[in-house]
Amino acid sequence: MAENTTEVAVGAGVLALAVGFLIYAGQATGFAGGASDTYYLTASFRSAEGVSVGSDVRLAGVKVGTVTDLELNKQSYRAEAKLTLEGDVVLPDDTAALIASEGLLGGSFVELVPGGSMFEFEDGQVIADTQGAVSLINLMLKFVTGNGSAE
């Protein structure tokens, strides 16, 4: 009978740990249940190299959202990124979006640079001012071969 009680206690502990992990994972990924206060913006990049679904969207170095969709626009041949932002982050409608790198070996993220407009973005609008990823390999090749240098 003591073995049965121990098995039930261990099983309950494992089950509680699994439920706790699911709750933590839901909060960490933004998939928490209930109504969430978020809104969406779309940005079109010439190159979205290094950015993927789940990448951070940052404002002044602070995470304020995530990239929730990334696909190729077959008419313009540009990468269309859908950004999900926290609802309490209010951005002017002339905000710029650029793809930045965390360093030479770090990943990439979308950096938001607010403008000075008096009008604010609304859910579903498009960020007009974007700058794609800069390829470090291409920059090094230009430096080594001398192409594109100022004379």
C-alpha cells in the first residue's frame, strides 16, 4: 500500500510540473489564454536575412513585440513581416523599422525607430520607412576587392 501512495505522489508531482511548464511556455511565447492587448503592423523589407518568425521586435533595446509572420511578396519580391506589438506601446505613424544585428555572431531582430509625427499607428497599418538587413560578408568583400570605396 505504501508503494501505491508513493507512485500517486510522484505522478501528481510530475503532472503539476508539466502543467507549470505549459503555463510558463504559454506566457513566454505570448500564447497566454484570454484576451491579449496587442496590435499588428506590417513592414516590407528588401532583405529580411537573419529574421524569422519569433524574432524580437525592439524599441530602444527593449522587446516590445515579435515577428509573427514572414513571407515573400511575389509582386514586389520583398519580404513582408507581420509584427505583433504590445498594446501599450504607442508609435508615431512615421516610425522606421530596420533589421539590426546583435553583433558579429548574434541573431537579428527588428528595431523600431520612432519618428516625430503627431499621429499614431492603428492596428493593421503598414510601416512605410524600412531598411533591410546589411550583409557583413558583402561589406567585407567590397572592402577587400576595393569595389564601392570612396575615391
